[in-house]
Amino acid sequence: MIVSDRPRPDERRVVVAGDWHGSIRWIQTLLPRIRRLAPDVKTILQLGDFGYWLAGERPGKGYLAAVDFWAKQAGIERIWVTPGNHEDWGRLSQLFADRPGEPVPITDRTLALPRGYRFTLGGRTFMSFGGAASYDTHHRTEGVDWWPTELATQEETVAAASGPRVEVLLTHETVTSPSPQVVAEMINNRAWAPEDAQARSALSRRRVTQVYDYHQPRLLLHGHMHTPDVMTLPDGRQVWSLGMDRQDRNIGMLDLDTLTFDWLLE
């Protein structure tokens, strides 16, 4: 039974988290840290590579149960996941098809958000646009540990790049022109990734950028690149890249009153 799928009306701050990769050790570290540093926070917005694997819950069995246990200990009532590329998209696609346009529960305290899902927190408008293209498909098996549906379709992209504009865009993938540090990481990836993987990755970034250019949100927050950094545009809009598990800048605090974001550090 889901504890709560709605934020409290008086909730003014939420934590945003980058990739967790199914690491029980990391959530045992991270969730108590949130409790110490921000005991008022009840909601985490997680930016993908959460670690949702139907078959064996890779890399460690018991991860999904551990998420709920440590979330309860930390007073976290809900974790909303913008799915990444390294998730069980076979199962996620089925869940999303069964409940079109709606979040789907993956643990008692965790919901996965479909692409283009809009919601409001503290009077602020959000959109979740998940997925990304994996660089390492040549080391994986289609239908076993990667699925083509990890990549947003053009139809999903066009649908998300329409309607009322939002203030905050949550993605796993980055944009085509990210910060210099993220660009450097992309260059490193191209050094070993096959050409077809590079092409899919470029397509993925173009589709996220299409959504980003339409909405022109105050904040875009993404994971995937394992490179903590921020890029501030001339008009004040910001693109934040969050670190992965085992990196200090894996989490940050989003103030809903001021719509500002910064790292949550010891």
C-alpha cells in the first residue's frame, strides 16, 4: 500500500537526487543524511537509473525493499522517479501501458513517472521526461538488460513539447549543449562507445532539447552523466547535472518558494 502519492500542502522544499544504480549501500548512507540535514523534507525527486530491475533486482537483491525501509527511517513519504536508461524498461513499458498517463507504483513509497508527466509542487509546475540512450548496449542483451524503449520516441517528444509551459523540467538525459564538464564527459564516452550507440545518444539529447527549448524552464535537472555541474544561461535559467551514487553532489535541495537549487552537503 502506497504511504502517500501526494505532497503535503505546506511542503516547501524537496530533495532532488541523481543516479542510485540500485545500490543498497548508497541509500543506507544517503537517506539518513537527508534526515540529518533536512528533517522537514518528505519528497525526493529521483532523476533515473534508480535501479528498478524486475529480474533479480540487479545489482543487489533486496534493493527495492531497502529503499522503503530507509525512506521510512528518514521520514521520506514519497520518491518520484523520472526513469533512466538503466531500468527494466520491459516491465516499465507494460506498467505505463496499463495506466496511460499516470505514475505507477514500483515500491510502497516510490512512483515511476511516465514521459511528459506534469505535476505541481508548492505551486510550481513540473514535467518529467525520462529515459536516455545507453552507451554500453554492446555489453548488454536486448530484452534482458536493455530495451529500445529506454529512448523517448518522436511522438512522445512532440506530445511533451506542447501545451502549458512548465517551470522545472526533470530528465535523465542531458541537452545537446550542456556545461563544459558534461561535454568533457561526453567526449570521454565517445572514445569507447560504438558508432551506433553514439548516434542513439545524440538522438536522445536532441529529443530532450526539443522539449527543453519549447518549455524554456527556469530549471532543468538531470542525471545520467555522473558529472556534478551547473550551467547558467544569460537569462538566468539553469541546467544542473547531478552526480551518481558515491558522489557527494548526488543530491540537492530545491526551494519551492524561490525556485532555487543547490547541493545538499555535510
